[in-house]
Amino acid sequence: MIRECDSLSGAQRAILSRYQAVRCTDIHCHCLPGLDDGPRTMAEAVALCRALVDDGITTVIATPHQLGRFDGHVTAADIRQAARNLNEELAVHGVPLQVHPGADVRVDERLLRLLEAREVLSLADRGRHVLLELPDATFLDLRPLLRDLALHGYTSIISHPERNAFLIDRQDAVLPWLEQGALLQLTAGSLIGDFGPLPRRAAWHWLCTGAASLVATDAHDTMSRRPCMARALAEIAIVLGHAAARRVCIENPQRVLLGERVPAIPRMGRQRVLS
């Protein structure tokens, strides 16, 4: 059961009321202290969580990196304990945010075995959705991995494809992954241009054509990688309408939190893609 925060801040209430929502979940955030390239200390983690609250977020799935360069250094037990510790600290400071354990997992041939052993975490530790991180500049054929994960009941979520150098120029390369049941998660900052014009163009392409199902902050700190979900929500509402903004930023992330199926978004063609 997902516990509601006892009280919400004024910023949370204002943003949620704008989109007729009672909760806003961030499914990709590096907010646990001392595990990866997110906050170094508990004080920094609490500051980031305050920034999430100011951005309208009520629930966050903490997703420190697993595998890749963090292989063996960030364990599932570490993440679960760090999430418990952070929730306790937030309660002490009166920060109205609930934290759930998860991971941002580098694609790896051992992934299915490690998920089944619960050594690698699914999102919200529910055994349903797994957040997959691609190498920054390399293209991998994920179809065999996606098939294996799907056969074992996992839905794959590809994190920030718009920041992969190969996919930026070959946007249709993700379509075979979607046919395997994978979902695309865009970074809120990409949609407002924080990562430059090319990631922004790719992100809007997938959003406007219905290829992307989820938006998350991928926040790491309160400076260069701070959360900006409210700005992304506003931009999407202007371009695609409030219903689309609610779907990818609020409704579908909530489904992930609860371990529910995320429905496919009807493809809308290319005519609405931003230039």
C-alpha cells in the first residue's frame, strides 16, 4: 500500500490542483545520499527533496545507478536501507515527500538473473518495471533482452533515450523496442532545453508522435541537475494539452509506482513534432 503524505506544501497543492491530481510521482531521481553521483550527504539529499516538493512532486522513486561503473558498489540492500533512512530524515524535517527504492540499471547481459535474485532493483521494488540505462554514445540491439524480460513479467523502461548520441539522429531506431513492449522515459529538463537543442528535438519528437509514455526529473542535485517537472508539465500542456501532460507526467508514473500496466499511447504521426 502507498501511504499518502500527511500534508502537502502550498507548492505541491498549487501544481496538483492545476492538473486535477492528488499525487505526482517522479520515477527517476538520484536523491539517495552517498551511493552514486547524486547527493553526497544527507543534508544535500534533504535539500534535493525540498526542491522536488517545490516542483510539485509528492512521491519519488529513488533510482541510484546499478551495474555499469557502479557494478558491485551499489547493492539492492544499500538502496533499500538508504531509502528508509531518507524517509526518516524527511519526517524529522517535515518534508512532505515519500521515497521508494528503485534503480537506474545499466544494460547488462546478467540483468534478468540479477533481477530475479533481487540483487538489482525494479522500480518501487515491485518486480514489474525495470529502468534501463543505455550507454551514452553506443547503440545496442536490446530486442533479445527486452523479450527475455517481458517473458518473465518485467516491463522495460528506457531512460532518457534523447540523450543517446546514436538515437538523437536515428529516432526510429527505438520502434522495434516499443514493439517488444518497452516504454520510453524522457527527462523533463530535455523538454525545456537544459541538455541542448538536439536532445530537446528528439524528446519532443517521441512525445509528439506518441512514442514516449513517461517523463521524469532525473534530478541529481539542486544546482545543475535540479528537478523541473512543473516547467515540463506546463510546456507539454501548451503543445499537446492538459490531458497529455497529465498522462505522461502524472498518470503513467503513478501506474509505475503501483506496479500497474502503462497503456500504449496512440501514435499521432509526425505533423505535430516541434522544430
